[in-house]
Amino acid sequence: MIQDFIDAEIIDKLGGGRKLSVMLSGLSRIDLNEKTVYSWKQQGIPDKWKIAVAKLLMEKKLDFPESFLPPGVDINFFNKKDENSKLNEIIKSNSNVNKVDPELLKYFYNKMILLRRFEEKVGQLYGMGKIGGFCHLYIGQEAVVSGVEKAISKNDAVITGYRCHAHLLSRGASPLEIFMELLGKRDGISKGKGGSMHMFDPKNNFWGGHGIVGAQVPIGVGLAFNFKYKENKNLSVTFYGDGAANQGQVYESYNMASLWKLPVIFCIENNQYGMGTSIKKASAGEDLSKHGESFGIPGIEVDGMNPLSVYQVCCQAVAWVRSGNGPIVLEMKTYRYRGHSMSDPAKYRSREEVQKIRDEKDPIDDIKSLLIENKIYSEKEIKNIDNNIRNNISIAAEKALAAELPSLSNLYEDVMVKG
């Protein structure tokens, strides 16, 4: 009887049966009759509706006793979600993408133009039959890895999937050793054994390059566990795409990372298409930044075509994680201009769609415009930078083409770990 009185008081707090029925109908998309809600004053609010009612109470900042919640539901869960929304607001309020920082703009232009010209050369070599196997280009997504890399340190760990050339280049590997790996040469970064999809560079804290969709996510959590176990302030940045975001092992990783408050940034590179399937056809909820909410992990949606936005939000995320708050999810809204891989004709989208993004949202063109408008670089300086990078990339590619292939005995090396 006491609980019925509490329920009746809660219904009144939320404006009565009529108003509450409208709010619950909108929240649940179930047509709830006004008379049914009024009857709860005498019969009590059913358990299946209590969480939705509690959500409304929290949104309106109205108090309610913990005894109101169904068995097994902790009031701290609602408080945690409120903390997450506060974090979201803090990050947004501290982001100022309109602020012109000359050195930052220079950094992003040079970094992104390097990544794009490198990938364009890779595409050219693949078309000539010099690179074998699968090959996934990063063209269009340069703002993501450039912004993230600027916000983290060299002691932090980075891991990603098979679209990995740009991440490895951003970590500090040279174009020459990556070209050598792509061409299967002896001095490649993985001794010519990894190819496009399986590159590793431990000296630069880059842990792959993984061919299995989503498999890098639990490994990224393992890297974070290592940092927490050793009680240092390093963190793990774990990149994966929208196609991997709904994998079961990703959710297992969320659970473990949140449970142990591990220092990991889950970075979803949402380029809108998992292989050839639009996210609209593959994901029941298109806001991937919210995927960690049920585990108490805050999530932020980021303009992944703007390196300034990526950098500024990532700086806040890094501070959050390093302070011991546990993981965070960053969904980078980006776009790839090429097919899923070099063998993909990309017939699932129109040329007009791709061209519209290139014309309106290209990250390199946008930074280039800011540099010229603010008289940081002249048109001539921009052209010289591009020409120098193209030239250096071509020289590295020619050296890699002329380099030695591994000997047959190399097949028997690196099979077992030396004690």
C-alpha cells in the first residue's frame, strides 16, 4: 500500500495520468491509454514501465526513492548516464573549431597531404600489379587519424583493422618501410610477411593491422589492461569501423573495459559503409556513439571530416581517460572516397554522392582554404608542399621497388618465440 502511494505521488509529479501517458507513448512508441496510466495510482506502476518513468523523472530532475525501481536495477545506473551527458556537454563547450592556430593548421595540412599522396601511390602500384592480396585505402578519412594522433603521446598504444597504412604512417613509420612491406620486400616493416593488412610496429606502439573484422577491439582492451596493471598513465586507442561496431566481441570488450575502468578510447571510424552495405541497412541504431551507454561508457559523436574537431574532442577524451574515469567511445563521422578495397567497384553508391562529399567536406581542401584565407601559407607555398611530398613519396616507392626480396629461408624465421 505504501508503494502504491509512492507511485501515485510520482504520477502527480509528472503531470498526472494524461500527461504521463503522452510522454511514455512518445518515449516507448507504444500507444498508452490515459485511463491505464490513471489506474496505476491504485494498482501501482508495472515494473516494465518503471525504468521509463525513472528516466522521465531524471530528465526533469525530480527525486524518487530507490525502492521505486524494479529488483536488480541500481539507481547509480541513472546517475552514471547523467554524468555521461555532463561529460558530453563539457567536451562540446571546450571545443572551438573556429579558432585559428597557425601551427596546428600547418601540422594538419602537411600530415593529411602526406597520407593522401601515399595512399594514392599505393593505389597506383596496386593497379600496376606490383602489390598483391587485398588492399584497403584510407583516402577521405585523413582527418580522423591526424586529429587523434596529435592528441595522444608516443607512449600510448594504437591498434586498428586492415585499413591501416595511414595509422602506421601517423605513428612514425617511414613511407619507405611501408612501401617495402606492401611489395613483400625483406626490409618491410613486418619483413614482407604481413602485406597490406597485417603490419606491426612495436617501436612506435603500433600493434596492427588486423584482418578479422572487430578482432582488434579486445586486443586493444588488453593493451589498456597492461597499462592499468603497470599503473602508468598511458592509454590505448582502438580503431574500428561501422561494419565492426555491431560485432559481439566489441560489446564484450565494452563490458570488460567499463568493469575494470581501463584506459581505452574506442574510436569508431564510421565511413558510412561496411564493405558494400550502408549503415542505414546494417545497424538498428545509427548513433554508434551510444553503443557503450548500457555499460556506463560515455560516447561522443565527432565531425570526422574536420581534423580540428577530432583533435579538440580527442584532447578532452584523453584527459578523461588519463584521469582514471575508464573508457570512452568516439564516433568519427567520416567518409571514404574509394571502394572498400581495391577490388570493389563501389556500385552501391552514386558518383554524385561521393563528389558531393569531396566538394563540400574534403578535410584537406578545408584546411587549405583556412591557411590561405588567414595568410599562413600562400598558394605557391601550398603547391610547393604538395610537390615536395609527391616527390618524396615517388622516391620512396622507387627505392622499395628496387629493394631485395626475402630469401626462402626467411619462411622459417619468426615462427616460434625465442626464449
